[in-house]
Amino acid sequence: MQIESDTTQAGLHDGLRQAWAQFSAATSYEEYCQYWLQLMCVRVGGVTMAALVLDSGDAGFLPTAVWPEKSQPDEEFTALIEEGLAEAAGLVHSLASGGYGLAFPIRVDDELAGVVALSLRASSEVLPAIMEQVQWGSAWIELLLRRHRGREKNLQFERLSGAVDLLGAVLVEADFNSAAMTFVNELAAAWTCDRVSFGLVKGTLVNVTALSHSAQFGKKMNLIRRLSGVMDEAVQQRGVINYPLPADAGGLLVAREHAQFSSSYGNASLLTVPLYSDSHYFGAVTLERPADTPFNEHEVDQIRSIVALSGEALRNKREQDKNWYQHLFSACARQLGRLLGSGYLGRKLALIAVLLVVVFFSVAEGTYRVSADSVLEGSVRRAIVAPFEGYLEAADVKAGERVVAGQEMSRLDDRDLTLEKLSYLSEQAKLQRQYEEAVATRDRAEAAVLQAQLEQNRAQLNLLDSQLARTRLRAPFDGIVTSGDLSQRLGSAVEQGEVLFEVAPLHSYRVILWVDEHRMASIKEQLRGRLVLNAMPEHVAEFEVSQVTPVTEARDGGNYFRVEAVLNDPIDGMRPGMEGVGKIEVGERKLIWIWTYPLLQWLKLKAWSWWP
């Protein structure tokens, strides 16, 4: 029994040494993971199945290594792996098939990078020790992942550094031609190329724009045609062509032009990278090397990054070098292509909608109306003036109040007139007695003089009676007081002819419209219209133009004509002085004419003023 135990220990040590040797000699990422998993299984012992699942980027978590190799995990083992990824913590479960299942997460910088899962037959007492071994062993995988990420970052840095250096050299140049020559020369020097060519798409073909180390290449027409065909081949297939094609290309790319060019010019190795921007391919770059130095995958990735960045800068320089009419033509062609080509459904629908609207407005008719600011006035406005100089005794009404015909509106002080009337009445009585005495004494001459004085006295009394009657200022008709407020002037003097009140009728109005001079050509008498007042926007009143006056007024920076109209059916609540908007109905016109008439009129006027 002791001999058998020693033999088992020796076999275990041999297997462990062999696993360590294989793990130490691993050269690839996959071998490293497979031999590490094998080493862990040998060290733990009793393992029936193991799997290492790592993060593969966009593809998610995928099995990287399985032990024994090519074995297929069952549903229970797969569930253990999924639970380990979901929990991201160490797990131990009893398996229905017997034994235990163990899962341990692998982290890199606090991020879950994978999980290692073991199915083993062992006692529960040794499970903590096994978990500890797996935890310590996972450091090797963490180291591998860190090295792998470090290499990727170094490669990205190299690509970025090369792209930035070349981009800087391109941007320094003042124009497109110089920048294109710098671009191809720098690429040729950086990647030890015999020749680098750069072309831009024009129409359906690629035209070669620049050749490295060749400022003038007009005499190399055959070479230029061949290079153009090579670039067309890559652009049309929308992919990078590395000729000779690698064995894993799988016939997805056609390289006939590349093969013919290579055989015609010394069996060269070719790499053609199409340039893509703004949803289309605009050019390509072709690099040539001797046949014994083909482009490897790492070089292809670097060149693609460099070319993509600098190619966009070259495209922008070419656009900047165009004249204004070239920019205009390009913009029009681009927009026309979007409208007539595929995609851009929204623009096509918008264009169709605009065309339908234009057709509708060109066929349909509507009423042409001229809008104008309007103000409401009474058809008659009567002024109540002071009949003579005097003092204001009372004011019974003020602006805004309604009055009826004959209503007393204001009263002047009549005490002086009353006293003067009493004086004349006394004098009249005296003259009357003298006249009677002269008649009694038959003094005809004295009687004639006294009779004349009596008539003069009666005339003065009649004048005083008239003045006393006019001290009561009365309303001439039913209406509303539009101006005048004498309540603060009681006792003050008034001058003869001074306007004290203005009265307008309640149900007889006229509308004053201020029409822009640009629209006056269509306005004439007897045209009808509608009025909406600011105070009553819910009511529409109809009117008829009664007079087109030559009176103008400068308003809001324009010249406006005064047009008078008669309001047909006044609305209750209307008051003189109310403002609003009136629209004069001129007649039926095409809707397109109604909408474009002001613009056409302005254009005609400007054209006339500018024309020599």
C-alpha cells in the first residue's frame, strides 16, 4: 500500500511538472489560457470538468478554454457559469450529478473580466483550500489580461501617434495639391513603400490626384489608368484589399485589377484603402511594396487609421480650394442627389408637400382684402361753444355721458345779465310814464323822442333775454359727449367761441381707414369691407367705402392715405374713438397672387430704382 501511494504521488508530481512546462512554453493567448486551466485542474485534483470564460468585447463572455479539451459542458455546469457571471462572486454548489461545482470571478481594475468554473469530486472540508488555490491562480489570468490590454493600448497609441504626425504635416500645407503630395510622400517614407498613390472619386471613377515622389505624372498615362482601376476595385467593393489576399479572405473580395497590376509591375504587394466620409466613399489610397514584404494585419490596421484621419483633412482642403461657383454647384448637386436618390424620405415628402401647396395656391381663388388700421368716428360731431365771455356756474355732464335733445349740459353765471335786465326794466317804466305825459300834453315832438327811446330799450331787453337763454348750454340732439369735462373749471372765465363740449350721435358712425400707399391702387368708392374693433373682437361690422381722400399721414415709418367709409349696421356698445382693423374686399384673385403680390411689388420697385 505504501508503494502504491508513493507511485501515485510521483505520477502527480510528473503531471504537475509537465503542466508547468506547457504553461511556461505557451506562445499564444489561447495556449496560455488552456495550459493555465490544465495546470489548475492538476493542482486541485479530482476535477471532472473546468471552463475559463472571458470577456470578448462586443461578442460578450465566451469560453476561452475548456478542460478536458473539446468537452461539452452540460446544462447544470452552464448554469453554474452563468450564475458566477451574474453574481460576480465566488460560488460553491452541490451538483445533482454528484460532487461540487465551484465558480470564481476574475476581475481587472474592479471590472468583471471573466469567471473560472470547476466541477470536482472532493470532500466539503477541502473546498475552502481549493477556492483559495483558484483565487491565487486567477492572478495569472489577470496578468495575462493586463498584458493583452497593455499591448492593445500600445498599438492604439502607435496608430494614433502616426496619424497625428501625418495629419499635422498635411494641415501645415497651404493648398490641396501640396497637402496631397506631402500625404503620399510621408506614407511612402513611413511604411517603406516603392510608391503611394492617392485618388478622388469623380463621377463613377477614381481619378489619381497624387503620386509619391512625382510632382508631374502626366506622361505616365498607362500607369495612371491601371492605378485608377485598382482604386475603383476597392471603392466599388467598399473594403480594404491587401494583395496578395490572405488565406482566410474566403473569396469575399475580388482582386483582379490588383493581380493584373501586380503582374505588370514586378509582382508588387498592394494595399488599397478606400476613404469614407459623409455616407459615401470619396477616394482611395494605394500603397506598393516589393513582393517579398507584404503588408501584415498589424500594418494594415495602422495604415487604415492614419489614412482615415488624413484623408478627411485632404477632402476638407480640396473643398476649401474650390471657387464660390464650384461650392454652389456642389451644394446644388448634393441636394439634388439627395432628393432624387435613395434615402432622405423626409426631404422628399417635404418637397412633394411644397409642390402640392404651390399647385393648390396657383389654382385656388380667394378674396383679396386690404387691411388697414381703423378708427370709429361719429357721422356728425357738434361743438357746444361759449356764446359770450362769462363765468362757468355749473357743468352737469362730461365726456362719455349720454345726453338727450334739449338737456342742459352746462350753465354760465347770469347775475350780471339779470341785474342789467332789471336796470333796463326800470328805465323802461320811467320812459313809459314820460311818454304817456307827453301824449297827454299833446307834445308830439317829446312823444316821438320818448317812443324811440322805448323801442331802443325794448331791443336791449330782447338782447338780454337772448343772452340769458344762451347761458343754458343744451344738447342739440340725442347723442354722447365725446369731449369736454368742466367739473374742475367751475367759477373760471370762458372766452367767447371757446369749445366746451363735443357731441356725436349714438347710432350714426363713419369709419376712417389708413391704407398703405402700396395698396391704394386697388381702393375705390363703393367697395365693401369688414371692421373688427379692439374692444369688441367677437363682433364683425360691415361698412362701405364712401370717399377716398388725397390726405396722407406718416405712420409707423410709412405713408398712409385716409379713406372714409359708412358703417352699415352699428353694434350696441360702439363708441366714437374706438380703434380696430378694417379689411376692404377688393375682389377675387388667385391665392398665389394674394400671397406674392407685396413681394412682387417690392421687387419691381427695387428693380426700377436700381436699373440705370
